[in-house]
Amino acid sequence: MEKLKSLVPETLKQMIAESTTDDLPSTCSSLLDFLLHFEPFQQMVNDLTDPEVALCGKNKEGALESKQKGNRCFLSGDYANALDFYTQALRVAPVDAYEQDRNLVATLYVNRASVLLKMGLVRECVRDCNRALRISSNYAKAWFRRGKANASMGKYEDAIRDLDVAKIAESSVGGKKQIESEMKIVLDQQYKAASPSTRHNQNNSNMLDEPHQMKLQCVTTPEKGKGLASMVDIPQASLVHTEDPFATIILKHCRETHCHYCLNELPADKVPCTSCSIPWYCSQKCCIEAGGEMCCDYPNNQSIHKYLPDDLQKYIVEATLIADSERDNQISEHKHECKGVPWPAVLPSEIVLAGRVLVNSTIKRGGSTDSVNLGEISDLSHHYSKMPPESKLELHIYSAVLSCCLQHCNGFEIPLNGISISQIVILISQIRVNSMTVVRMKFIDQHELVDQFGNLSSWEGGPTSNVEQVRVGQAIYTSGSLFNHSCRPNIHAYFLSRTLHIRTTEFVSAGCPLELSYGPQVGQWDCKDRIKFLEDEYSFRCQCTGCSKMNFSDLVLNAFHCVKLNCSGIVLESSVINCEKEKLKHLPNIINTDSIVSLLQAEEPNIDDINKAANDLQINSFYQLNPGYCLKCGSYRDLESSSVAANNCIRRLQNLIDSKNISGTTLLGALSSLGVLRSTLHAYNRRIAEAEDNFAQAFCLVGELQPAMEHCKASIEILEKLYNRNHIVIGYELVKLSSIQLSLRDSGAVDSIDRLYQIFSCHYGSHTDVIFPDLQFLRKEGQAYFAKYQLT
């Protein structure tokens, strides 16, 4: 891309740099004319779309090579590598390839099922057997493996049926004897267990369906344009909106770890696309949802049925049936990218997402490709005119590339001209402003947590339990994009699979705008950094209450301590003072008061009082403040040397945490650096909270849980000043604290767990246990401890 941009004529670059939306058809037409006569561009498009190249296509030879490697690993007992090789073979094996009169894909599924059974992953083993049987229902080995797996799960009736079918399908005498031997073992197990079996086709869907009856209305404000507001009073923690995406794409760094359709984490028995080697899916259902039904006719797949009694015929149908995919109005969003062409894997995620939006829009309006008509998407906002010249040029080139790639899609074409490309430029601009990042909540070190709670033992070399957000996808939600931004949001967005859920985090009165955070919030970054981020990413200057009014968090987040250690005053940098002065320019110039200064000096400032006092502050009085001077006593601190000292301390602490030579002795020595930080930075500076958290984690690593708990509490106390007591960030920190307290048998664990569940329930409601299943261990142990504590 960089080389291509550098070769665009300077006059054309200048036209694009100065272009507005009205100029786009002309600039796009001029660029297209240049590119279509430019050999390097033609070669690039050919490499991205030529089916003969098929860099991401199927390859029987490659599949057989990986299969042989998997066989060798399996025979040597290296099951982990055998699993990897069989999975890679499945990725590139053509669905119509055969080896020794057996479908290669079916063979690979059975081989992988054998590995999964050896590794104790019995449910995954059954699923792979089912996949093999959908291709070849008379595959005796698949029925045999399925029978062994069902028996190991206690599903003896299903296991017996599996082995019955396997015996009928097996042609060799030796094979039949092996099946009969296994049947005796299963019958003996069933007799000893003497418990009713569980049907094989369990419904694994335990998602909670929570109705929402809130009436929302579209409103327009001069500052933020279109937005959504409530028509009625909405209680805290109410689910106000759910929505499936118009189009979605997995982010590149998650392609090997998460399902390309539902975006959930991939299981050990992940499923490849049937037509190319790019996506992975968590199930065959997701594979069909994304790419459409498989179009392969497997010969003699039903040949076994005529030899079976009616009950076994019905059993085979049930065992090989794919769960309903509920495709009523769904669009196969990967289908147009398939057939092994590499452009979906090479182009940036947002460009591939733009292609999916185009295709979805075309299909929804009946398949017309006479022009680019985005329907409901066309109403989304964009900020093309405010983009820097480099971004405008990049959008022009990517739009031309995408348009050329889509020309080669089966059954889909759009006009290749300046008008259509200009509409794609606007579409990508809209995606940059309106798309949402789909995240998953990950419980870090969950295995250590389970072991800890299961054995009721203390930490064994594992860090504190933690919750982390993982960015997995990018999606367009047509209604969800109407929720405006605030650095102090009153709603919280989260995802179950691909579905967006939005819930209130506080009471919202009728007519009040519903606003979520597009990025860092108050307490996370200071005001100037939040404003810059939003301008760079979304091309608007934030005017929410967090950025237009003075607030305590923005003042202390990166503030310094007064040089007088017994003084609690705040020392500010010039950038913070300048940012606060900008806010005050919009406040009325009224009678002078010192109330704001006294509030800023307070040991326990009240944020609401500070915000109110800022409106009473005479502008000129704040203009007289200078960087480096304490707001309470006026003492001067050298900020340059103080910054160097603080950064050196933080670097030493981080190096210690990252090293493998942590011990109780070294940590006690490092506490002096924390003392320097406390005397240099303000007591509520976020970097002190981070240092306290690092110490908590480090003390856990060496098994000293009492100091770990104290440092964790210290970190939370600071964060409560920067956010509020019920902010989701506090909930994440309480996960760490409560897990340490449980290990110590500290009575405070019960209160910590109750509090974190209150916070999580406010943000996730009835979905809390679905999103954080590991938290059930915390609750279980907390309840057990409470019961024991009450008895004593």
C-alpha cells in the first residue's frame, strides 16, 4: 500500500487531499483511470483475486502430508501435536477428495476424534465423529469411536446403539470381534452404573433470555447530532437494547483463536470452511451460517440404512443431524469471499467488513448490482472532510482495490466507476466512525483459580486472578450506532456471541440521552488525552460533561504531590492547566470565590461539589495558576526532575515484575521505590494505583498473600477516587482482591464477593454468570466460608 501511494501522481494526490464529499465522484474517477492503466496495480489485483493462484484454497497433497505427520505423532503418544496436524490437514483438505475409497475429510475427522478421546475431550470426540458420519454414515470407525466416547460419558444406551451400527457397517471379521469385545465392556459398565442414560442430542444453549420493554426515541442535539433517549424512566441495570450485527468481521490477531462467525473462543475440535482455508468455526452450525450449506454430494452415504431396523435408522438421522441454523433472513457473509482467493486474508479488517456491508445491502434489496445502494447504512454519520490527506488517499486506493476484488466474486458485481468507488469511500469512513469493537471477557489464570478453589489451597506460583477484555471483532449495528458518546456514560455495552446488549448503569430519567463510551472514560485517561483520542479516531471534539466541566479525576489523575510531605495539595502540569482553562472559557464570569481551591485541597474531595464549584469560579483566578505550584500552599516543585524520578521508579518496578528472580527479599527492597512514588506523585495519581497492583501481583507470585492483599486494597482505594465505587473497573479489581482473601481465609472475602457481584449485575444483569462463568467459583467459596464462619 505504501509503495502504491507513493506512485500516485502529485497532482492527483493534491486533488484527493483537498476533496470534499461532493468532489469524490471526480477524484475517484481520476484515480481509477490512473490505476487501471498502471501495471503494478493490475498485478496486485490479480494476485488477490486469481483463483488459479488460490493461496488460501484447498490442497489434497498438503492435507495428506499433515495427515501422515499426525499419524506419526499419534503412534508415538504425542497427542497435542497429532491434534494440530490433523486440524491443519482438515483446513486444506478438499471436501470431495478421497483416499483409498474413503472421503479424506471424514477420515481426518475420525483420526482427530481418536486423539480427542485419548486427551479426555470426549464431547469434542463425539462432535468430530458426527461430522465424519454426516459425510459417510456407514463409517464403522466413526461409530466405534462415538460409542467409546458416549460410554465414557455414561451414555450407555447411545454407546450400545453406536456399537450396533458399527458392527453392521464393519466388513472385516477382526473388526467385528473388536466391536463385540467393546460391546461387552459397555454392557458391563451399564450394569454397574444402573443409571438412566442421557440423550446424545442435548441442548447446550443455556443463554438467558431477558425481555426489554424500554421505549427509545431518536433525538437530535446541536452538539452531538442524532442520538437515542428514553421515553420513560429507566431503572438501573435495565436491558434497553439488543441487536444482531448488519455485518461483522473477526480481527486478524484472533483468526486462529476465535470463531469467525460467532466470535466465541474456538474449541479443540474447530471446524474449517468447506471451500477455503481462511476461517475457523466453533461448530458446523456456525460454518453454515457464515458460508451457506455445503454443496457436496457424497456417494453411497445412505447405503447402510437399508440393512438396519427402523429404530437404528432413526438414531442415525438424529446423530448426524446438524442443529437448526435459523437462517430465515440471515446472509452468508463469507460466501462471496470464498473459493481460496487471498484478498479477505490480506486486506485490513475494516476493508473486508466494507465488502460484507456492500454484499449484504445488495442481497437485502433483491440482488440488484446496478449501483451501490447501502439502504439503512447510508444514514450513518462520517467525517470524510475532516480526515487528513494521507487517510483520504488511503481510502481512495482501498476502495478501488475492494471494488476490483468484488468484480471477481461469483454472483456479485458492482459497477467499476468513480461513482461506485466514491460510495465505498464514504462507506469505509462510516465504518471508521460507527463500527463497534466486539470484545470478550477473559478470566486470566482460570485454571489456577479452579485448582485453588477445588483444593482450598493457597496460591502456588500463580498471579492474582484477573479479568481482561479481549478485542475479537468489528461490527456494524445500525441502531446501536445511534447511541452517542460520553466519557461519563450511563449505559454499558457488551456482547453475547455476535449480539449487542446495552444496559443502563444508573437510573435514567425520561428524555435523558442514553450515552455509552467509545473509548477511555473519566478516571482512565485525563481530559486532554481523551479529547485527542476521540478527535483522531472519530473526528469529533468531545463536549460531554466529563470533558466540558471541571472534575476531580482529571485534576489528580496525573498530578504531583506537593514538595511539603505534610501538605495534601495538588501540583499540576501545564497541559492539565491549559485543558482546564479551556473548559472555563465557556463558564460565566461571575463573582470571585475561593470555593474551588478549598475543595481541591480537601483530603476527601466530593466530585459533585467540585463540579458545582467550577461554575462559581471566576475565570481570571484560575488563569493565574502556573504549572508546578501547589494549589494549597503555593510551594513550587520541579516537574521535570520529578517526572524523571517517577519514571525511573516505575521502570525499576516493572523490570522487577517482568524478571524471573522475584523473591520476598527483593520485593521488600523495591518498596523504597514505591515510597519515592508516593512522595513524588499525588496520592490519587493513577500510576500509584498501578504500582500498588503490580506489587499485589508480585507478592502473590512469591506466595506472600498478606502484603498482596494490602497492596490490592490500596490500589482499589485510589481507583474509587478516580472512577466511582460502582464502576466496572472496581469490579474487575475486586475479583483479584476476593481471590486473595479466600486464599487467606480472610473474613472480608464475603463482602468483596457480594460487592463485585452487585457491580457486575449492574453492568451485565442476568448475563453475569454467562459472561463470567468462573465467578461462580468465587461465589461458591464465599458462601461456603460464610456458612462456616456463622457456625463458629
